[in-house]
Amino acid sequence: MTDLLKLSLQKELEELEKEEQIFDRKISQFLEESDDKNPFGLKTLQKLLAETFGEAPDFDAIANACASLETQISESNKIAEKVSGSVRELDLQRSRAQHALTIVEEAKELSNCLKGLKEVMVQDDLTKAVHHIRRFHQLDLSILQGSPEFEEMSTLKGNLKNVVFERFEKAILSNELESMKKTCHLIGPLDLASESNGLYQSYAAEWLEKRLEEIDESNAKHNVQNLSTLYNICAAFVQEQMPLATSGFSSSCGDIELLQKVYFEGGASRAANLMRNYLAETQTKKRISEINAMMMREFANNGFGLARPQDNTPQKTTAFSSEISIEMDRSLDDLAQLLQYTETYDRFMRHIAQNLGNDHPSKADSSKKEAFPGVPGVFEGTILPDRTSVEEAAGEVSALYAEMEGALFKISVHKALLIDKVLPQSNTSSCVEDTFFIAHRCAKRAFATGHYLAASAVLNHISNSSQVCGFFIFFFSQGMIFFGDEFMDVLSGKLKANLMSFPGPGTAGAGLDIALQKIGQLKDIDFKDLSTLKDQFQDNLQEFGQGFASDFSALGLGSKEGKGGSSSAVGGLANGVNEIESLVYLNDLESAIKCVGELGDELANEIPETFQEGHGISLTTASLGNFKACSEVFEERLSAGLEEVAARLMPAVRKAVSELLGEKSQVSYRLNETQYEQMEGCLTWAQALAMRMNALFAAYEPPRGLSLESFGRLLGLGCECVANRIEDAIKGEKFTQLGGLQLEKDVRTLSSFAVGKAGPGLRLPFTRLQQVALLLSLDSVEDAREFWKESGSNSRMLKLKDAQSFLALREDFAISRIESL
């Protein structure tokens, strides 16, 4: 076992030696050879080493060169230091020369100032003397102190100050304004502002107080005129005295003190008292409460604009006489003037305060103050606060003014509705024009005050009351009366015969059915017993007034003198309104939309010119935004009214389509060429339907019916109904290509009729039908791809499933090819 292991190890050792020999040969070969395959052999390495060490550097020579260079640098440094010292010496000598030259120039200028000052002092020309003092203060006095000229100049300056102060004091005591003007502008440059300001402020306060005593002693009945006089006195005083205070006392902030004295001690307290005295003496607040109570009683008894009863009944009267309206109008003019005067005065004073604030530096800017006296002094704080006593009093006046203006507006609208009438040759009544004339007058008066709180409140009153007017018109046309949240809840049940007075199909019985549906909200009424219906209403609704029974006489119930539905007024607003004129209240709503927009645009253009930036513009603009909501209310009521009219016409429209295109009409679109040619000379169902539509809607056409826009909307509703019924009818038909072409002609006939009546906007209801007709007139199913591609999603009114269902009506189109689309 041991011998075998030994033999195995010897064998492995021999193999390792063989491998070692092989590696030795490879390494030797690599180191000895140098060729393309082995460029870094031993020979190459030896050659590189020989070249490197054959040119070894001479370190001794390098050391000597470095020492020589160090010596040269040291010598150069010494030379540079000598040159630098010479340059510094020259620069110092130059600075000394310049300083000496400055001293000479300053001394020369001082000599000139001294000479000039002496000359003008002899001539007693103080203005030129102060000019020389200004020149003196602009010199570098630190280098001139101690010189004889400086001492003499200081002495002359002191003498000049004494002369100016004495003359200014004399002008103050003798109240000589021209003398003050001659000396006041000299005070600042002579540094007399601090010691002279007290004297000037006392004079200003005394002078202003004497002028204002005239107002304090005048008759209190002239508070409005007195307020204007007060503001004019204060403004004139500021305009007269502010230039003097600015030129002479700005360095001690005397100009700001003067403005504050005039605003607070002179104007603010007196103005606030005058306004509050006016309110107390005229008992404005009490009078407004009385008017509001009277207004509530009036609206509770007569309604908000409930109009005249029928022909033989005396017209209702209003508790608001012309004298009351005139009295309110005069009071509003006075209140508006109080606000206008106050706002104008306040803006004037704040403009001056802003300018003074720009002239006087704050504490942060005090380092920029110039060396010589007379510049505006540093002022910290606010010149005029944001809220003052006069503005608080104006706020009280503003609140009462807005409340009274709102009350007058509602009263005036109430009267306008009471006297509402339809003028001959007109398709609108007078209430809308009268209402917005009143609104325009109230808004313009509010804007004239310039007080943004008053204007905003009045705008809110107008928009809210205008909505009441709009609700009133609409609910009358629906058989109701609406008073608005600030008056009463909706009073339902006041039935009017206008539901049958609209032109169009239907009988008195049909109108009565609609009327009974409207009045079904009332309790304790037996609608089955028609013979006693009038008496039931009289017993159940006595609070609605005696005119209610006469309204039912128009239905022919229990009244031998009833005239029938055709003579009743829409909403009972106009007396003796005929069938055509019963449409005026729909036109009124459209006219109201236009009036709201025009008034809103006019006022919006005036806001930037009338009110100040900030809260003034933002608040009035926000209040004016309510006009948009008001316009939207009118639009909703107009749409609802037109839909009500359309709902009464639609049964006749549907009946006409069914008769002309229904199952019994024998209309066919399986046409061959002969049949298609024969259709050219025949009266088609579409032409017959157009004639029926013309007769049905003729009573609503302008100018005696609806306006052009409202008529277009009404006819559009009818055309939508027609288009839907036609689409439903043709779904049960089969078509040839010529039948599709004939359908396209029929649709074009109806579309042309509608466009001719109310304009190009009436093409829209027939657009989908025209696309259906186009599909049914195609040469092949594949052409439908081009139609679908060219029409685009914006103009295409058919979905893919709809298009496939209509293509299936063609008897020559294969269903499989249609489904492949």
C-alpha cells in the first residue's frame, strides 16, 4: 500500500516538472523576442532603459541655476519696494494738493457768498440773501470753521434769521397773507421751522375757527348747504395755506400738522354733527319705518302691482300719493348730496395726505436727509386713519339713503305696474320700460354720491326688486301672483282667464281643464260642481278682493255678462286686451332681459371712473354681478312661458304630422322614377304641413304677436316636435334611393319654411333629419363611410347605431354590409 502511494506521488511530480519546463520556455521566449506579436520583449525593455539612463539630468547645474534665479528675484523685490514707496509718496502729495485746492475753492466760494450776502442785505433782498445761505450750507463747513469769513458769515446768517422771523411774526399778527408768502419760504432754509411752526399753527387754527363760526351760528335747517360750505371753507383753506406750510415748515412736519388740524379739528367733527343733525331734524329713520309699514300694508291689500279690474269696476287706488313720492325724492336728493359732498372732500384731503406722505421720508429713509436745512422732516405713522368720525357719520347716512332709495324704487315699480297698459301698435306693455327707467334713475343717483357702500346697496335693491317684477310677470301668466321674499309668500289660486286667451287650438272647455289644474292647489273647493264654482271661490277667497269674481266671468261661469276667454287680459294687467295683445307679457320678459343687460353695461363702464381702487370698485362690481343673476331669472321665466304656450300648441302639431304622415296617410317612399317625377307637380305632405304650421303659428308672428326672437324660439319648439314625429314615422317605412331623395326634398321644404319665418337658426331642428335623408339617398352602403368621415363628430348628429338602423330602411341595402360598418 505504501509502495503504490509512493509511485503515484512520483508520477504526479514528473508531470508537474514537465509543465514547469513548458512555462519556463514560454516566459524566456516572451522576454527575448521583440516583434509585432510581442512589441514589449526583453530587448525592447533594455533599449528603453539605456535611452533613459543615458541622458540623466545634471542636478548640480540645476541647483546653481536656481540659486542665481533666487538672487535676481530678491534684487527685483528691493527695487519694487523702492518704486512703490515713491508712488505712495507721490499719491500723498497729490492728495494734499487736491485738498489744498479744495480749501482754496471752498474759501473762494465762501468769500463770494459773504460778499453777495452783504450786498443783498444792504438791498434788503431777503430772497437772494437766503439763496446765498443755501450756497453757504452746501460748502464743506468742516474745513472752513475758524476762518474769519466763516465767523462773519455765521453772524450775518444770525442777523438774517432775526430779520426773517420778525417780519414773519409781524405778518402773522397783522394777518397779512402777502407778507407771509414773502417770508414763509425763507423759514426752512434758515432753519427757523421749529421755532416758527407753533406761531403759524396757532394763526391757522384761529383763522379757520373764525371762518367756521359762521356755520355754527347759521340756521340748522340748512344742514345740507352748511355741509357744502364747511367742506368748501376747509378745502379752500388747505389750498391757500398748504403751499406756505410745505415751503416753510416741512422740515418740522408742519405741513402734515396743518392738514390734520384742518381735517380733524375743523371739518370732521363739524361735518359729522351736521349730518347727524340733519337725520335727527328730518326724522329720516322714523319716516323710512313709516313708509315701509305703509308699503307692507299696500302690498298686502293690493298686491305688488295688481292691476285694474275689468271694464266696469273702479280702478284700484294706491296709498302712495304723488306727494309721498315727491317728498321721498327730495329727501333722497338731500341725502345723496350729503354723501357726495363728504366723499368728494374726503378724497381731496386723502390725495393731499398721500402726496405729503411721499414727500416726507420714513424712519428707514432718514439717513438720506441732506446736510442743509429745509428738507422735509421724517414722519412716522399714518397721516389720516382709514376710518374717521366723518366717514362713520357718512356710513349712517348711506344706510338710510339706500333703504329709502330701495323703498322708492319698489313704490315706483308698484305704481308702474298699476298703470300698466298695452299701447296701440305695440307688442309690449309699459311696465318694463317704466320699471327700468326708474331703476336707471335710482342707480345713477347712487353712483353720483361716489359712496361705494350706498351704490352697492342700491344696486342690490334694484336687482332684487327687478326679480320680483320678473316673477310677477311670469306668475301672472301662470295664474299666480308672486310678491317676493321681502313681501309675502306666493299667493296661489288667483285664477285668470289668460290660459284660454292665448291664440291657438282649444275650446273654452279645454281652457277650463287647464285652469282647474292650476287652481287645484286650493283647499275646500268642490271642482265637480261647476255650477257653484264661482260662489265657492268667492266664499273661500274673500281676502283676494272683490275683483276675483269678475275674473271668472270671463270663463262664462255663472255670469250672463261674461265676454269669454278671448277678451280677458293676461294676468289682468291690461284692460280689454285681445287675443294678440295677451302675448305682450312674454315680450316684456324678453325686453326686461335686454334692459338689464344695457343698464348693467352702462353702470359697469362708469365704475372705474366713479369709485376708487380697492374696496370701492370690487364691491360695486360684485353688486353689479347680481344683474346677471336677475337676467338669468328673466330668461328662465321667458323660457317657461314659451314652453307653456308651446305645450298648448303641440297637440295640434302632433295631430297634423300624424294625419299627413301617419299610417293612414298612404305616404310611401318606395318610389321608382315615374313616381318620383310625378311628385314634382303634386302638393306634398311637407308642403301641407308647412301651411298648417303657418296657420297655427300665424297669431304669434311679429310684429303684433311675439317679438322676432321669442317667435323664433316658439317656432323652434314646434319644429323640434315636428322633426321628432317625422323621424318616428319614417322608421316604419321602406325606402328606395329616389325615396331618400324625396325625403330630403320634404325636409328641405319644412326647413325653408321655418327659416323664412324666423331666420337661419331654425335650420337646427331639421339637421338630424337632413342627415337621415342623406343616408337614405346614398348610392351604396360604402358611401356611408365617406359621409361618416366627412361630417365629423362636431356636425354629426347621428350615432353609428342610429345610422345603421336608418340604412336598414333601404330595401336594396344588404343587412350584412350595413353591419360591417
